Amino acid sequence: MRSGSRPTTGKKSVLDKPAPQTATRTSGPLAGFRIVEFAGIGPGPFACMLLADMGAEVITLDRIGAKKNLKSVSGRGRKVVELDLKDKAAIAQALDLLTHADTLIEGFRPGVMERLGLGPEVVLARNPRLVYGRMTGWGQEGPLANAAGHDINYISVTGALAAIGTKDRPVPPLNLVGDFGGGALYLVVGVLAALLEAGKSGKGQVVDAAMCDGAASLISMFFDMTAAGRWTEQRESNMLDGGAHFYGGYECGDGRFVSIGSIEPQFYTLLRQLAGLDDADFDRQMDRQAWPALKQKLVGVFKTKTRDEWCKIMEGTDICFAPVLTMSEATEHPHMIARETFITRHGVTQPAPAPRFSRTPSAARDTAHADITAVTDAWKASSRRP
């Protein structure tokens, strides 16, 4: 996948900027902010990747001998320090570093940081302006707070998983809804909001980002729809869960798939025109009773052509259509190429930083090992602390 210049498509806006590329210098709207990350897995590192892409200086404290992959995607943009947190001298070093940090991010079970001597009370006493970000599945308190769990469990208790899948069974949507949507993204939003507030008040605080809380928040619209009588709890019986014939994925004649989302009347009309849906039964677009039969008719229609043939007919129109691509296919799609949505670092194709900024562009920076004393001395020398 190339990561160079984009195709010329005519006159550019003054806000047009090259897509984010790899870089060694600090750039992005968070340049100058200092974050200490306690190494973990999943949503915590992903959140720190987003912050690093946006220019924050992220120091990752990892265990001795961790041998972190310096070329990993979610680990990009860090300075990695190996530290034995069971050693009191190492804890003292960590506290010294945190005295000059803006944010701490950790993803341990509740109580672990406190037992290490790095809990919020201790750290905020040293640095009252610090934003203390905590990433867990169940949250810092509650009956399940100390239980093990994974994304699938956190989204199960919120109602999200029960709404996703086939009529027969729920199907986990990868680990996007809990780990990354309800977890990492809410942690980033919370940390940034707390940093903004600290800039006014001069006081930090704890951000308790629980994946179950975030996943529940993500399905807010469906609580609205339920209250309005427009959502039922039977999977594949609603407009957005595969129940409607005009919103879903269809297999083509070559075994590959396409997606349509022709909700609005004008888009549905265009779907009918370009797919040749002359049958009067298709007039019943919003008749839920008609959906199963109309869906079966569309199954037959889409199997009459290959995915590429349907793309030639529908892609780029107002049908709301797209081919269902694998990750490797996505990197070669013309729109993804034009926007440079994917970049290549160290021979690994990966998503470019998002979102994009017109004046302070993000960048995917390399990761390197660092010495905690050298980092602490540099932060002290340019400290914003009194």
C-alpha cells in the first residue's frame, strides 16, 4: 500500500492537507502534553496510540525484559522505559516522572496501582494538576469490579450484545464495541475533557473509564428508539439489525458481499431503479410484515451479478452502497488510496492517524527505548510546574 501523494481531483480547498504520514518530529494538537502510560493490553494502548498520533509525548513504563515490539501498530509513538515496579527505588523514579506529567493512564484491576504506591491519592499529592486515567472493564467499584472479564462480557451486561447477531444467537462484533468503542475512545474523551478543565482550574482528577459504561452509552439511540416504539428486542426484526431488506449485506454471484443502506425514500427509489425492482411488493418499504419476503427477493437479485458488477452499477450513487471488503482489499480501494487512509511503516500496512487536523496534523511516529532518568531530567528542565 502506497503512502505517498494523492491523486489530483481538481481545485483544492485551502484546508486540504496531506494525509498523516510517519514522522520523527512531534506534531499534532497535543504536542507538548506529557503522558505516562503503564503498559497493558487492548484499549489502554490503543487510547495512548491515539494521543501519541495527536502529538502527545507518551512514556510507556513496561516490565523488565518485556521486549516490546517497537514496530507494533497500537504501540507506535512511544518512548519505552523498562522498570521493575516491585522495586521501591523504581516506584520513586516513577513518582518523580509523574510529578512533571499531564496525564497518567493505567489499565490494571482496581487496587493494583494503590498497592504499588501509585494510586491517585499519592500521585495527585505530588502533582495536583495531573489527570489520572483509569481503564477497566467493570469500573473502579460495583459487584463485578474485581472480576476478570473481556469485551464480550462487558457488552453483554449493557444490552449491546443481545441486539447484535442472527435471530438464533448473538454474535460478538469483534471487540470493537467494548474494548475500543466503549473503552479506549471514552477514555480519550474523558482525559481530554479533564485536561481542558485542569487548564482552567489548575486541578487534576481521576477519569474512571469503564468499558461497560461506555458500551451502554454507545447504544443510547436504541434506548430512544425503544421508548418511541421503533425498536424491539428480537434480533433481525428492526431496521438497523438486518431485519429490513433495504439495510444489510447481500451475497453476490461470486460469493462476495455488498452492503446497502437505502433508508431514505429517495435512496430507496434509486435502489429500485438500478436493481430493477419493479415488483409492486417493493412499494411496502416500511411495512415490517413485508420485510422477510422482500429480503428473500433481494437475496435472489444480488446473486445475479458479481460484486464487481454491482459496484459498477451502484458504487458512488445515492443508493448508500459499498462492497464488503476484507482488510487487505480495503487498502487497495480507490477511496482509501485517495485519502491515504492506510499507511505503511516498517513494512506493515496499518490505519493512518485519525481524525485529521488542518493546521496541526497528526503523525504516526516511531517507538524507541528510553532512559527514565534522561526523560525525567528533560521534563524537569522544561517543566510547567511551579
